[in-house]
Amino acid sequence: MKIVEVPYGIANRFTDGTIEVNKNLKKYPEVYKAILKHELEHTDDFFTLHDLKHDLNSEHEVDQFQMLKFILRHPLTLVQFLPIFYTKKRGIYYDLNLIIFYSFMIIIAVIAFLIL
């Protein structure tokens, strides 16, 4: 398993087994440890139901207050919440889990709007 430090996002695991972790997370050892544990529990596949469930059910693993402090102090972490983004090394990257999640939220919002 290869861990690469990057200046953006929070952390991602890719199909080649590489985990990219924001280099500033080292200033937050407890958050870093929880994030790395989360990424190690993912599979190397592009998409699996296991990974989707893991992303939806694992917010309790990280201290949310510490995570919020980290995000506010390092604005480039907001890239983590984009379903599609570009990096020089990897090119265009699609986070299928986020695409599914955002699509589901949009459908719910449209249904709620139509009902009201």
C-alpha cells in the first residue's frame, strides 16, 4: 500500500492501491489516524456496495469538531466534496460514491419540492 501526501482534499483510495492523504493532516494526529483507518478499509475496486456503505456509515469514526477545524484551516480540503475534479497526476477523477449520494439528495429534494 502506497501512501502519498497531497496539498488538497482530505484522503482518497484509488484502484491502484494508492492512498492520497492531505499533508496537513499530520498536524491533527487523531484525525489522521482515523482517516487513514477509514481509507484502508476501502477496497481497490472502482465501485462496490461495500465502499458506498462504508462511506455512508463511518462519520462516527472521526471527531467531527476536529475535522471541521481542519477543513476551515485548510480550504483546499473542499475538493474532497466535489464528485469530479482534476489533478495533474491523475487527470480527471470521478468519485462515484459522491455522484450517487448527490444524485439521491437531488432526487429527494425534487420530490419534496413537487409534493409541497
